[in-house]
Amino acid sequence: MNQAKERPGITSISFKNKKTYILDRAMPLFLFLCAAVSIVTTIGIVYTLLSETVDFFRKIPIFDFIFGTNWSPLIAPKSFGILPLLSGTMMITIIACLFAIPVGLASAIYLSEYAPTRVRKIVKPVLEVLAGVPTIVYGYFALTFVTPLIRIIFPDTGVFNALSAGIVVGIMIIPMVSSLSEDAMQAVPRSLRQGAYALGATRFEVALKVVVPAAFSGIVSSAVLAFSRAIGETMIVAVAAGATPKLTFNPLESIQTMTGYIVQVSLGDIPHGSIEYGTIYAVGMALFVITFLLNILAQWVARRFREEY
Amino acid sequence: MSILQDANREQISRRRKIDWILHILFIAATAVGILALMALLVNIMMDGLSRLSPDLFTNYPSRMASKAGLKSAIVGSIYMVLIMTPISFILGVGAAIYLEEYANKNWLTRLIQLNISTLAGVPSIVYGILGLTIFVRGMHLERSLLSGALTMTLLVLPIIIVSAQEALRAVPRQRRDASFALGATRWQTVSGSVLPSAMPGIMTGVILALSRAIGETAPLVMIGALTFVAFLPNGIMDSFTVMPIQIFNWISRPQEAFHELAAAGIILLLGLLLIMNFAAILLRNKYSKNL
């Protein structure tokens, strides 16, 4: 207990221990630099993506990139339209959300409004384990379990297909929806529920007509975050969704997502500085901008529409 | 009157029925997540248990599934975490201390805070692109252990900062007041009183962040962790591979035998994560008793 020996109440000049004085003065600066690393990281991300992307758009017109319907950067005739990758990403994300948002929301309602405390204490952490499983493990699960299951029902499904990857991405984001939504529902004051029960409402009426509307901002924000997480998911789609960029609405076909493309290129040996190399940054930039806007949207929804009690 | 009562009774019984049906539906939805987790575990156990042998620990990767092992990948994962731990601990906890104990409530602090929560939502593969550009090419660290560890440090920093902030916030004000009243300087208060009492909470967050890093694949694929490393890294500038990368490589092969190997590797990986999470839970329990 060194600090106990210091004399209280006297100005800093009286510090007998010079080391203590210097430390006290130097530490704030050092700690600020630690905090500044996060800012530098963001600047680094934006700068690296932007500089290479601008370079890329000098060679490929930005219009062709955004509205082109053919993505074939590695094989001649080369073509750089991102729409096939975007549609692949959207297909995976929409399948995942169609699966995860209803299931996650229903789980959240069950855990928050129906489940006895004992059940909730066990089930909630178990669901959260799903969020801690490495994505490569989910990739294996999609390829070796879900895909064969789908092929029993639809025999002409490809080994790589969007449906299997989408469902498994959905499983991965269930805990995001259920946990965050449940937290929002738990924040709804008990008095609101008791008021509804006193008027003779049943449990589902309390849940759906009182608690869900009151927690709506939190629920929407959790759904947007889950959507953004599904867009950025990489390994599941790299393993199970295939590597054939195409504009299709058939979830049983092999597709390619933006993240899947970036992985495919980085596995190969593309020379630094080539157009093919630039595509990583252009696609990465698109990915970053989309997820960034969605995350901002989620935060805005949570704040703007929050019901204060 | 009796007609009205009958109508009322009918309505009540209908609402009770809906309540009952929805109750079942909500339980079923909750079961979906749990069943998916069980299916995943059973599927991996059935595929991989037969290949779980000492050879997996002692053999290097090989073109023949019967001889392939995870030795270089296990060592690579351990080295990467050993390099990451001190760097991410100092940077993450330092940032958290600054934000909680030092920073004034001004625009800069708000910007840093907002920035950290935004960084947590950036897809991990974007960190891979960053690492590839800055560390591998910009700083000429090449495809080394150091590049990988630094990239992963940036990836887990937001997680460590947020959890460390929560741990610091949970330390009661009186502890700081008591220390100041004894004449301690601000840094003496933080290092001698606040930090020790927040340490279990901080450690929990750090362990969870490191377990995230152990399972992460995409950024390391980007910076070019190799998939065929038949040697152990000698220093931080050596090329390397890690467990998830090796598993990814095995999954990508068409042969069934490699899939079984991948499943065995996944069992190891999940076992490691389980141990780390268990340690985090033990720490958390100890922590909540202390307060």
C-alpha cells in the first residue's frame, strides 16, 4: 500500500517520489494513445479500402461495377459487374433472416414472458453458445449435414447451394435476435404487464400487444444487427454456397457472395497491383459501406424510437 | 343476458386457446435453436471421433489423409494467442481505463465510444483486408505470425474494450473516493485500487475475446496463413497456419477421409473453446461473489 504513505491535500510539488509524479503525468497520455488505436483502425480501414478502390475505378468505370450483371474478373472475357455477388449475398441474408428473425423473436418472447426462471437460466446460455461456435464449424455443418438433408427433399439440389448456407447463417444469428430482443423485453416495466393482466388479458395478449410494442425499437435494432452480421458472414458461404457468381433466384443453385469472392481470390495467387487484386478492395468497400450503414441504422432505431418509462 | 354471457364465455375460451397454441409455438421456436446445436455436435462427433488420435497432435499436414495431422496448426494457434494476449490486453484495457477514468465528456470521447461500437460490427474479412494491406504489404511483415497476431488484435480490441469498460464501471465509487482520501494520485488510485478490483471482470472479457480469435478464420485466410506448413514456426516472422485454416483446407477437399479429419480437428477446436469459456465462467462467478 504505497499510496497510503503519500501526504494528502498538498500540491503536486511536494511529491517526494519523483517516479509517482512522472507516472501520474505520463499515464493519461499513454492511455489516450491506447484509445486512439481504435480511431486509427477506422481511418486505416477507410483509407486502405478507399485508395485501392479509387485506383480500381480508374480502370473500370464505376457505373459498370454497380450496375453490371456479369461478374467474371478472373476468366476472359473479363467483366466486373457486382450485381451477381450482391444478389448472392442478399439471397443468403434473406434466407437467414426469414429463418432467424421469427425463430429468434419467438424464443425471446418465450424466454421473457412464458418461461419459468429456472428454464430461462438454462436455455438462454445454451442459445448463446450458438453465437460462440466458430463459423468454420458451421460451414462444416452446412456442407455435411444440412445439404444432404435438403437433397433428400429436393434431389436435384447442387452440392453447393444458397439454401443450406442461408439456413446455417440463420442458425448462427438466432442468439443475436433472441438475446438482444429478450433484453429489450426485460427492460419493459413490470407495471405495464400487471396493468394488462388486471384488465383480464391473457399471456399472449400481454406479450404481443403490450410487451412487443413497448420493446419494438430494441427488437428492430436486433433484427437489423443480425441482418448486417449475415451480410458479413464469410466462412459458411465460402464452404457451402459455392463459387459461381450468377444472378438467380433459385436457392437450390450454387452462387457466390461478396465475402465468398474475397476468400476465393485471396486463396489464389493474384499479383499485387493487378485489376483482379483491385477487385478485393472494391468488393470489400461495398461490404464495408453496407454493413456500416446498417449498424448506424440499428443504433439510430434503438435510440430514436426508444420508449422511455 | 344469458346470450351475452355465452358470447363472453366463448370469447374467453377462444383467447385461452390461442394463448395455449402460441405457448406451444414459442416453445417449439426455442427448441429449434437448441436442436440445431445438438444436431451440430452429434454430427461432428459421429464424423470425427474415430479420427481423434495422438497422431492428430504429432503429425504435420499431408496429402494423404491417413498421415495428416494438426501439429503445426495447434502450435501456430498457441503462438498466435501468446503474441496477441499482451498486446491486446495493454491496448484494450488501456483504452477502457482512459474512457472510464480519465476522459472528459466531450465530442472526442463520444467519437471514440461511437467508433468502438461501430468497429465491433465490421465484418471480420474487412479486418483481413486491412491486415493484408497494412501489416503484410505496408510494413513488410510478410505472411508472418506477427502479421496474423496484429490483425487479430485489431479484430478483438472492441470486444476487450467494451467488456473492460463494463468491469471498471462496476467498481463502486467509494473505492476511488477512499483511495483519493488517502492522498493517492489518480494513477495510483487506478492501478492500486480500481484495476485490481475490476481484474476478474476484465480477464473474463479478455478470455472470451481470445477464444473468438482462436476460432476466427476469414482474416487469416486474407493475410495468407498457409495451409501446408510442415514445420514449426521458429520466430514471430515465420509463416504459419492455425487450426481453423487447416480445418477449412480439409473441408474444401472432396475426399470423405479429409472431412473426417476436419471433424476431428473441429472436436479439438471446440474442446479448447469449451475450456476457455469454462475458465471465463469460473472467473465471473468469483467476481460476482466479491462485489
